[in-house]
Amino acid sequence: MTVPAQTPARPGLPSPEPGWRVWPRRWPRWAPHAAAAWGVVYAAVQVVWAATGATVPWSPHVAYAPGVQLALAALALLAAGACLATPRPPARRGRVAVTAVLAVAVPVFAMGMASLPAYVVTLASLSGVESATGFAHVLLNTVGLALLLLVVVSHRRRLRGRCPRCGTGHTGDGSGPLAHPPASVASRRTRIQVYLLMCGLLPWAVVKTIWTLGGDALSVTAEKWREENAGGSGAAKALASVGIDVTVLAALAGIFLLLGLMYPWGQVFPRWTLLLTGRRVPRLLPLLPAWLSAIGLSVYGVVLVIYAPLSAADVLPRLKPDGAFTSSAGITWMVLFGGLAFGGLGFGLIAAARSYAARTRPVCAIAAATDAIAPPKAGPDCDYASPRDDRIMTEIVLMSDPQVAAVPVQECGERLVDVRRDSRLLVDERKWQDSAGAFAHLREGVLGRLLEAQAQLPQGMRLLFVEGYRPPSLQRRYFDAYAAQLRATHPEWAAEQVHSAASRYVSPPQIAPHSAGAAVDLTLADADGRELDMGTRMNATPEESAGACYTQADDISREARSHRDILSTALTTAGLVNYPTEWWHWSYGDRYWALQTGAAVAHYGPMELN
């Protein structure tokens, strides 16, 4: 298989990234200042409310006293000062003081936003907000809690000598691109926990649905239920007319969020999202609503589950019939059902969000350790990659080996992207006769890892991309042509021997990583785009090069060996694996990668370029 003569690429210098892309990466720098600004604003608002006697409800029947509001203002100012001290941790006493203030502030402001889910349901049903000050107070606490948590995370990592952004122990600036692990499924244990907790919704949802459909339950008649909800919004009434309670609908939205946190479609947009198909889901898109809702729901659920039986046993004041309820027993049972529902959903979100956060945790691209950006290993949070040390290869395994074909593929649906659209990567011109531009495409995750690898290269060196995606039909032609050449040269070889020998140089079509968009052929170039000496030309066959095309070949110059080692270190650190018979061939997420790394499944299978 030959290629046209090498033509030096004409690269341009990488253009600086726009500020809107860099700013979020620098959150450990601006989060303390943002949290301090929030603390000042929060304190000012609390002082004004206390001075004017404004009613700020904490619960439907309890309002904040002015003294409590002034105490919250003082705590917000203390938290602001503590946040400003975190970028450069003070001496031991100062660290203790900062930790103590944040340890008090976080749970206090978390309690202040506990009613956020109730406000969300009210707004979603278009029923309006009962208290503007109460809603503003919840929003202020929610924003503050989010900022304080960012400060706590970065502060804790700094104290441990780790990158405050990604938590790994690398050196250098931590504001560059991130390496994201592939889409994965939550562990079986996590899924079982979440499904069991979701069952807590059933009694509550069944009773609500009975009422909405016109039935009687727990001493509440259909007529009383309709009278009680007569003042609802038009949307709520429209849903009730078809037997759907708006709060049950909100619970279904929570279940949808739970499933997204546990399955790959919560990390890569699935096909039914149309224009977003194949794109990576922003990590905070499901995590923020999950964490913020889980705190309020779990606390509220625990309170109700504890109060209901203690009330029935007369340990606490017995619940009196209220609203549509006509008996104490009926309202006690509904309080218990509500506690099981809210607590089950809240703790389910906590379990699923913890798993999602662990499975999707990115690291800075400049992380020097291979473990830092390797794919996730099996454990309590992920079922995808199961480390099998005895399967990590120490000898050459050809693509034709049955072990490779035996690796299952669990397609993650990640899209193919055109590498030419990213000016940071040099693209060689030798394949540009491909009018469709198929050669210049890769899975989005593979491209990200190439950029991470380029960041690892010594100054003055760059990756030179030659070929990525290869349509299955083209792969078949390449393989058949090389097999025919071998048969002509060695007519005495059996078909199995020809197939095995051909796979040293061209991957068998059925398992070819190029056809999955998971493999890339590349080399090293200097800052001007001139290729460096790698010992052989790219695409040299084992016969032509007398085996020098093998990555670990000995009969190459010292300079070529140095260049290969530099290339291997950068790409291996970024999580890619090499096909040992071709120094230029690297892949990620395909069957060969899965076998080499011990992953349970391959994430990318053959696909057509649309």
C-alpha cells in the first residue's frame, strides 16, 4: 500500500482561544472572589430585610426572625473573608479558622435553599410564587451554596498539593483543555440502590393519581380534592383533566434525571436530541439540578418519615386533619408517603450524582501521569472498564487475533468531527485527494486526546495528523489488496497465514479501528511543519522496512528512537494505545484498545460518515 510523496504541511500558529472558553476553566481563581462578592450582597440584603421588618418565610408557617437574619448576615461576611483567604492558604491557625467557617456556612446555607424543589414545582405549574422575598432568599442561598462548594473543593485540593481544578498531582498551569473519560454506565450496585429508592415514589404517586382521576383515598374524597385545587393554574388544571397531577409530573422529571445520571445518554447526547446528537453533555448540566434538588428533597423526606410515625405514636403532636383530609390517620399516612417519595428521590439523586461525578470527572490535559487521564476503571462507580492485569499485553497481538474480535462493543454514539476545524492540529496534505474529507475525521473523544498529547510535547514539536477515519469499504479494499500482494509473493501460504500476515499492516475490516473513527495515523513535525526522522516513512510495510516499522525496532538511528519515544510518551499519557507493528498507528476506544488496557468493552464500533 503506497501513499503519495510527502508534502510538508503549511501550518499556521494556533489562534488564541476566546475568553468565553478559557474563563470557565479558571474557576479556582475566580470562585473565591465571586463567593466573597456574594457574601457582601447577601449580608446587605439580610440587614435591609431585618431593618424594614420584611417577612421572609422559612416554611409555610414560620418566618425568619430579625435576629436570625442578622446572624445570617454575619455568617455570610465571615464566609466571604474565609473564601478570600483560600487561594493562598494561611498558617495552621488560619487554615483551621477558614475550615471552621466554611464547615458552618455550607450546611447553614444549604438549609436555606431546602425549599428550592417546591418553588421549582410551583413555577413549572404556572401557579405563581406565594412569597417574593422567600423565593429571593432561596435563590440567594442556592447561588451562595454553589460558590462555597467550589471554594471548598479547590481549597481542599490546594491543601493536599494537588491541582485545584482537576485534583491530580500534575505540574504547570491548570487552565488548559480537559481530558474527559468516555461515556459509561453506573455500577450495578449503584443502579440497584437508585431503583430501590425510586420505589419510594410509588405509594405517594398512586394516591395522587387516584385523587386526580376522581377516586377517594386516605379520607380525601374526589370532590374535596377538586375544591382544594380549584385555585390552581390553567396548566395544572389541564393536566388534571387527563389524570396527571403536576407534582407527579415533576417526580417523573426527577426520574428522567436519575436515568440520565446512570446511563451513557446522560454523557453523550443521544439520537433523539437531533442537532445535539453525539455531542458531549456538559458535565454540570445534570449535576447542578441533581445536587441542588437532592439536598432539599432528602432533608425534607427524612423529616417527614421521622415525624409521621412519632406523631401516630403520640410522641410528637398528632397531625390534625387539614385541607381536604377528614381524618388524622389519612393525613399521617400521606405525610409518611410523601417522606418516602421525597426522601427516596433525594437520596437516589445523591447516589446517582456521586456515581456520575466520579465516572465523568475530567483532568487537566497537561497531567503528567498516565493514570490521571486513563479511562475509568471498574469500581463502585463504573461498569465499563474492568481492569484485568493479566490481560495487559506484554507481547505483540495482531489485529487478526481472536482475542480482539471477542471484545464486545458498546457503542457510545459519539460523533465524528473534522480535525481540520481545529487550528491547533497540523493536518498533512497527502490525503486531501479524498473529496469527501473522510480521512480528516475522528471521534470527538479521540481528537480531544490528540490535543492533550500535543500539550505534552517538547517545545518546537507538534503532531502531524495524516489519516483518521476510513470508510469500511475502503478498509476492505486496502486489506484485500495487501493480502493479494502477499499471496502472489508467497503462493505456498495457506489462507489463514495470509490473513494473519496481512493484519500486521492492515487491520481486518470487521474490527478495523480506522473504520470506527478511533484510530489515527500520525507523526512528529517541527514548528514549521517539517516531518522529523522516525526511522521509516509512514505506511512502510514490514517487508519493505525489514521490520523497522515496528514501534520498538532496534535497527533505527538514535535520533529516530528518541522521536518515537517522545511520540509514544505523549500519546500513551493521553490514553491512546499503539499497534506495535506500526509506529504511526494509535487508537482509543476501539477493540484493540480495550484488549490492551483491560477495558470490559470497546466504546467505538464501525460507522458510516454522514
